[in-house]
Amino acid sequence: MAFLAASKQPHFNSNITKLSSPFSIKSLLFCSAAPSPPPNPNPNPNEELPVSEIPIADSSSANATAAEPPSPPTFRRQLRRPKNPEKIEDIICRMMANRAWTTRLQNSIRKLVPAFDHELVYNVLHASRNSEHALQFFRWVERSSLFQHNRETHHKIIEILGRASKLNHARCILLDMPKKGLEWDEDLWVMMIDSYGKAGIVQESVKLFQKMEELGVERGIKSYNTLFKVISRRGRYMMAKRYFNKMLSEGIEPNRHTFNLLIWGFFLSGKVETANRFFEDMKTREITPDVVTYNTLINGYYRVKKMDEAVKYFTEMKGRNIEPNVVTYTTLIKGYVSVEQVDDALRLVEEMKGFGIKPNAITYSTLLPGLCDAEKMSEAKTILREMVDKHIGPLENSIFMRLLYGQCKVGDLDAAADVLKAMIKLSVPTEAGHYGILIENFCKAGQYDRAVKLLDKLVEKDIILRSESTLHMEPTSYNPIIDYLCQNGQTAKAEALVRQLMKLGVRDSVALNTLIRGHAQEGSPDSAFELLKIMLRRNVPTDKTAYDSLVQSYLTKNDPAEAKAVIDSMVENGHIPDSSLFRGHVEEALGRIDLLMQSGIEPDLDGLLSVLCEKGKTIAALKVVDYGLERDYTIDVSSYEKVLDAQLAAGKTLNAYSILCKIMGKGGVSDWSSCKDLIKSLNDEGNTKQADILRRMIKGKDKKVDIKKGDNKKAAVAC
């Protein structure tokens, strides 16, 4: 009869049920098809009896079964064991990562694994999530006498600590090895020398190399090559030459890797002639150069702008039947780009494709900037399309900004839009700066619909507010689209953009003033006033035209109280209300003037009268003058004369007579050049009495003449 049993996993023990782990002992049960006798009802008191082993038939059913042929056994559905149970070393690493390193954690690990073998310790070190966990575990198992480390575990912990730049710990562990009965070998010291070199501590690398000789550790070509790499990386070319001579004196022959390292180091230090001599010495020793050697030479000569020499070695390597690889071609392409020979770079790209060598991300990232600098944007477009087809992204995302600028500069906005699409296809994060370039140039080209679509995407996806963004929109990008939206009844959409910019700390007075004018023109002065208050709180400079639009909007909505508040703010911030606020229906204009005067603001009546006279609004001009005279407002003499001339030119002699009398009664105009013309017109029209009064007033004989009510009534009728 088939039955369920628990399989024994490596590194598991009976104490595992006492620990909190992501799986229970039930998950270790699995089905076995092999027939066997009924198991012991409870072989282990710590384990539960499998469900399939619980008897479900009584004695009577057993007797009945004896007389009948046996039927196939039935099983209840059991929980299956996970296909990939978590390994013990993974459990230990997770415990160390999630809990502080305390005695309690150590006891938990001991209960989980009473005996530590080499494989388990090595795997825990290898799988540790950080170097600190690995070091704590390494020391604990040793100090607790749970495990005696060997050469492999020492090598592993030194590698881990060296990679994490914990070099003092690694060095102490290396130097303590003889105390544990372990011998040093060259690989351990090479690892430490390389780790100090990668950390930039060249002097310590040299000291360790020298200490190898003091401690009797044999130094071979591997040690010297590591030292050459360390000191060459830091430009110590003279030291490299000395140790090269010392290596030869010790009878150690250099190999190809030795010369490749030294040639690379000399080129790195700008010692071209020395690098060339070592290359010749390499050939003299009958050490065949390989593709790495020639790539190093080509790279070195390209760095010093000697492309003729680089091409010479490229030709030589092909003559030696050494096949160039993608590094070779990419280095040459980089060289041609550096000397602005982009056509040669493109030729090499086609050549490498012809030989079946596929360009990589470095190749494309090298070529594209050169194409942008040479304004070969058509070729750049082709290369970018090829990258998208192969799904190869550039090494630096900054190249996309150059592509966007380049395509916009030559006027190919469709190609510029394709750059943004390519970024999305290549999973390159798009930023507000990328959208800004396109929006700005779409606006310049008058393609506002495309600009608005990009803006919608920019705002809806909160691209502006991404914390990782480094490229932000410039004022030249967002101000044109804001101005367009505000002039076309879409101020709310423009405000959504500006508010996102404000969250980044942008305080652009041009954008905010444009929004205020937009809201005011759309009949939403409250929204405009709210923005104005924000500007004032944040000390953003305000614009007089924004105030004028806002006041006009409130007055149009018959809300003089809010208009007065805006005017008060306007005056406080150094702006004088414009005469345009008083245009329109004369009674409304006078009401606005009265509102200003009540607020302690003297409006520009002279400017208003000048505009009214120029436009032939003689009756409105007459009422404004009359309004000003009644309230003793200051009006310039030239303004009076303009109004009188306009009245006379329009044939409204009685109006001119009436207002002139009032003006002269207030001590105003007394030498109006057209007085004689007015008197003549009055006489011609039969108004001889008014003409006589005016004549006497001018002569000064009757300056205090009272104008009779009848005269006023005639003037009123003329109005």
C-alpha cells in the first residue's frame, strides 16, 4: 500500500520545527508509489501522523473486504512539497540580514545547523548579502569552534572584504593565516595587491608586493602583472620600468599580458615613444602580439590625436591575420570622431557590419555625438532607428538631448519627435527637459496642437515632479505654450503646468502674470486674484498689465469691492492704474473714477480726456470735465483746450460755451486761442446773448458773471 513519508533534506535536523521558518515540516511530505508495510503509527512524537495513515474503516468493513476482491486504494489530496525548498545557507543569510547579530541569533543558527561543514560555510560566505554579515559569520564559526577555516574560506572572505574596500580586515586575516597552520600562496597576495590598487592605495600595494619577498612567498609572473596593472593605472611609469627590470633580473620572463599592461600604462601616461619601444621589445622576444595588443596601440595613438599611426597598426594587424573585433573598430571610430572625420567613422561602421561584427552600445554612443556635432542629422536619424530595432540603448542618456537639439536646429521636428519615441522604446527615462525642447520648437513652428498634446502627457504623468529628474523645463520652453493657452481660453491647463513647476521652486513672474491676464480675460478674476496673492506672498514681481486686466475683469462683473482691493494692492506695489480702466460707457467710467478717488488714488484724467477727444467722444469728454470741475480734480489746461476744440469742431457751441464758463469760473482757461471762433459761432447760431457774455468775460470786464439757468438749460439741451 502506498503511503506518505517525509524526505530528509541536506543540513536539516529535528530541531528545525522549533524555529520560525517560512515552511513547516508538513511541506516536506511527498507521495511514494513503492509498496511497503504499514508504517509505525507514531514513529516520532515530534511529527504528525500523515492524513493518509489514519484508518477510516471499522472491523466490519474489514471482514467484508476479505471476501471481496481488493479495490484500488484511495488517497486524500495532500499538500505538495515546494519544488525548490529554501537552502540552509539561504535561511542563515536571511536571518543575518533581518536580525541584529546577537547571541540569540547565534543560538538560532546553532539550533538550525548543529554541525558546520566546508560546503555550508563557504556557501554562507558566498551568499551573504553584505560584507559585514560575511565577516561576522566567518569569525563566529571560528571563535565558537564550530568550524576550522581552510584555504578556500580564507580566499573567499578576503575576496569579499577586498571588493567592499574593507582592506584592513582582509589584511589581518591574510597575515594571521600561518598562526592557524595555513600556508600562503601567490593568489592570496595577488588578490590583496589588486584590492589596494582598485582602492587607489598604490603604496600599500607596493608594500605588500615587497613583503611577499620578506615572508618568503614566491613571486611569479602573476604577481608582477598585478603590480604593473596597479602602478600603471596611477601613472607610475618610472616605477613600472624599475620593477620590469627587477623581474628580468629574477629570471622571470614577461608574457604577452605583461607587455599589454605596460604598453597600456605608458600610453596612459602619455609616453608614446616608451610604449612603442616596449612593443618592439615584445616582437624581439618573439612574443606574438594579439588583438588586445593592437587595440591598446590604436587606443593609445588615438588619445594623442595621431590617427595616421592608429590606422597603420590597424592595417598591420590585418596583415598578420589578426581579426579586428568590435573594440578595434569602436576605438578607431572614436578616434575619427575626435578629429572630426565623421565620414571615415561612418565608413568603418559599414565595414565592420560587412565583416559580421555587430556594433554595440559603445560604438553607437561614440558615433552619435560626432554626427550631431557635424550636423549630419539624417545619418543620426538612421543610426538611432537601427539602435531601436536592435534594442540597444546608449551608455549615456545625455545623447538624446543632443539629438533633440540637433534635429530641431535643422528644422526636422518629426525626427525630433521620433527621438522621444525612441527613448520610450529603449526604456530610457524621459524627463521634463526632453519634452521642453520639443514643446518650445513646436511653438516656434506654430504647431501648437502638437505642443499641447505633449504638454498634456507631461502634466498627466507628473513627469515634471519626478524626484530622479535632472533635466527640467526652461522658461523658453514653457512660457510660449502658457501664453498660447491663456490667449485661447485654456488658462486652467496652463495653470496646471505652472503649479507643478511651483512645486519644484520655480517662481517665474512672466508665467504667473500671463496666467493672471488669462483668467481675467476668461472672466475668472477670483482665480487670477488667488494667483496674485501667491505672487505677493512669495515676492514674485508683478506686472502692471496683469493688475489692469484683473481690475477690468472685476469691474466688468460689477464687483467694485474686489476691484478696489486689487487697486489697493496695485498702488502698494508701485503701479499706477491705467486710463484704459476708465474707458467704455461714460457712467461706468465715472463710477470707476469715483471708486479710485474714494480709495485715495488720483486717476489719470488727462490721459482719459485725450483718448476721448481723439476718438470723437465729445459728450463723454464733456461729462468727465464737468465731473472733475465739480469735485475740484486736477486737470491740465491742455486737456481743457482739447475738449473745447473737440466740442467746437463737432458744432456743439453751447456745450463749449457752458464748459468754458465753468472752467473760467474756476480760474482755468483764459486765453483759449479759439475763443473768437466760439463767439462767432454763437452769433451765427443766434446765441448772441451767450456770445456777449463770453466776450465780456474774456475782456475781464465781468469775470464774475453768473450764468443764468436758461443758458445752462440750453447747453444741457445741446448735450
